[in-house]
Amino acid sequence: MDAYILNALKDLVGTDNITTDKEDKLVYSYDGTPMVSHLPEAIVTPTDVRQISEIMKLANEHNFVVIPRGSGTGLSGGAVPVENSIILLMNRWDKILEIDQDNMTAWVQPGIVTSKFQKAVEATGLFYPPDPGSQDICTIGGNVAENAGGLRGLKYGVTKNYMMGVEFVLPTGEVVVNGGKNVKDVAGYNLRDLIVGSEGTLGIFTKILLKLIPKPQTSRTLLAYFDRLGNAAQSVSDIIANHIIPCTMEFLDATTIKCVEDYAHIGLPTDVKALLLLEVDGHHAVVQEEAAKIETILKKNHAIHFETAKDETEALRLKTARRAAFSALARIRPTTILEDATVPRSNLATLIERTADIAEKYHLQMGNFGHAGDGNMHPTVLTDERDKDEIKRVEKFFHEVYEETIQLGGTITGEHGVGIAKKQFLADFIEIPTLESMKKIKQSLDPNNVLNRDKIFSIAPRCEGKLA
């Protein structure tokens, strides 16, 4: 990068808020996505909205790329630098600006860690449901960028269901504010629904307004074990068919169970084929009734054992089984590739079984877990990127898994995003007119393609007069 640009950035943010140190650049050359990295030219930490605006104007003038980044926990390469890019580090923007108990809303900065925000909200008697697996380190800004879900997504929805307003800087440097505390507001285009899930390609969040809800009175957590995958999947279908919507309904396969137990030592049996983690919450009477109905359904579907948490401490122990899944699997081999396939719930059992068959076909070690109630699975291959032959088989495995997913009416990503990792699958999933419309939105808001370039899809230089 030209020295003039680096000096201009230093003038904008101050020398203490920019680094070109080689070790620092290495740290920010990757995110949570395996086998994807690139060194940035600099890491820049802005301190106010004006600085972000001026940085974007400078990027348009001198054609360098800006990559917004929070904690870097993403799993699709959304925060990975590209050629001639700088990292715009937002994790110091970590303030809760307001918790409005009367309107049940909160204004936050994008760098606030999700679990820290949740604890502050719950201290007031309110509740912010989205709880991604990385909640103890990921940020609200990253959650909005990826439209993050979590264990409670089945009942409570995902990040977009709680986003009421946003202040963001456009790729061209203008500052936009959209939405507010009004429960109803249809004045003009709903830009916040456009920017949520946009993976840092359409704007840089500087302030976010979130909806809060009353904290549930009580909850009950259950853990059920099965000696057949089909019985676990059928339990999921039957629970939904009986009009019971747990706040959590999670699945772990045998490989994942063994890894979790070896990692966390929480007393899980290691001779079962599948595990379901379920939680119901709400009013005391409703929780008691729904828990009883779920136990009946589990028995009907031949659960070989189930247990109910005696108190909140025990519930937390049981939920640790699911939250530890990725970390536990990641200990087994040098490279862990976790993906994200989602199908209609009625096809969940088929997806689970076919995924296991494909892994066996390619002689791969694979654990599978995920949000059973959402039809969202995370097939996770344990491999070694140095073994080129095995990596080729891994690529074929995921290609077939996504082919099966699409044939089952599913989608290539339920919550991790497209980023770099799934660009190759997007054209197979989305009709060409839809994909071209998405590209036109990107080109309209980012005419010089300077914000998070080459994520989701690639756009040809404007001078060529066409989209790629």
C-alpha cells in the first residue's frame, strides 16, 4: 500500500490507532474459518463515526479495500482480508449506550460482546434471546452482519427479529440512520432488514437498536439419549407436530458426544448414537405441561434414557454438552472444518443419515451436531490440511452434502453466511435473476467495490460494464 495512504490513515485516526507491525498483521490475517488467510496492509481502529466516514471516502479515492472486523469468530471467511486491504477493527466500540426498560429496547455499539450484553439486560429483568455458540466472545456487530442465531432460535428467532434500528456508514462514506423505537414503522424502505445478514458488504455498523422481551419466569432442561439416529429425528418432528415449540432443541451425534465427554467430563454416556438437548421456558404451568408432553414423546420414540435438570446449575451443565461441541471436536485433528446446512424440519432425518453415509463413502472422520428444531446441522470434518489427498476428499464430501441439502429443499447456510467459504455454492442455490439483483444492490451502494470485496460473490470492475 502506498505510503501516502498509510500516512493519510494515521492523520485520520492517530498513530496509536493504526499498526502495520508484521505480527499484528498476521493475527488479523484470518478469522474462525480454516485454511483461509491473507495479510492486511494495516489494522486501523477508528474512534468515532466521522473517522469511519473519512476512511471510506479515502478508500473510494485510492481504491483500497476496507474489511470490518469484530472478534473474528466468523466461520465463512467474512472478516478475512483480501489483496490491498485494511482491517477496520471495531471491537473497542463496546459500550451499552442505553437500556430503555419502558420501551424494552437497547442502543449498543457494535463491539459489545453478546453474552456481556445479555447479562446486563437480564439484570434489569428483560431478555435478549439470540445466543450463538460463540456468545462469550462474538460481538453484536458480527451477529448483525451474519444474522446470527443460536440455541434459542427455534422459539425466539434470530438477530434480525430483534433489530429495530441501526446507524451505519455506507461504502461511499455517508452516514445512514434507519428505524427506531416505534413498534410499527413502514416509512420507506426497511434498510435495516437489508443490512442485517449482509456480511459487512453494504455498510459498517456504528450503533444498533435491539428489541428486548420480558425474561421467562422459569425453564426446564432435558437431555435424551437414543441408540438410533432416526428415533432422535422423529422425536424432533413429533414434538413440533404436537404444537410444542421448545426454546432449545439441539442434536449431537455419537462422534460429537464422545468428543464432548472427553473434553468436558460432564458424565455423558459414550455408547449412544444420538443426543437431544431440549429446553422449555415460560410460565410455570406451561413449562410443566410441555415438559411432561415431551417426556411422553421421547418414550414413544424409544429414548433409552433421559434426564431433567434439577436446578439452574444442573441445566447449565447439560447445556455445556452442546456449547462445547465445536471446541471438543477441534481437539481431535489439526484442522477442523465446520459447515452449515439447513433443510425443512421434515427432512432433517434424511439429511443426517445421508451426511453420515457420504462421510463413510470418503473415509472421513466427521461429527454432526446442530439446531435440530431449525433443521440446521453443522457437519464437522476432522482432518489435516497438510494431507492434500484427504482435503480433496473433504471438498468432495461437502460438495455432495450441499447437493443433497439443495435437493431436500434446503439452503447452503442457515446462520454462518456465504463469505468466501461458500461462494462456489451460491450460484447452484439461487436463481440467476435473484443473484444478479443482489449484485446490483451491492454495486449501487458500493460503486467502487471497496467494502469487504469478493465476499458472498465477486463483481467485475465497473469499467467492464458487467457483473461477474
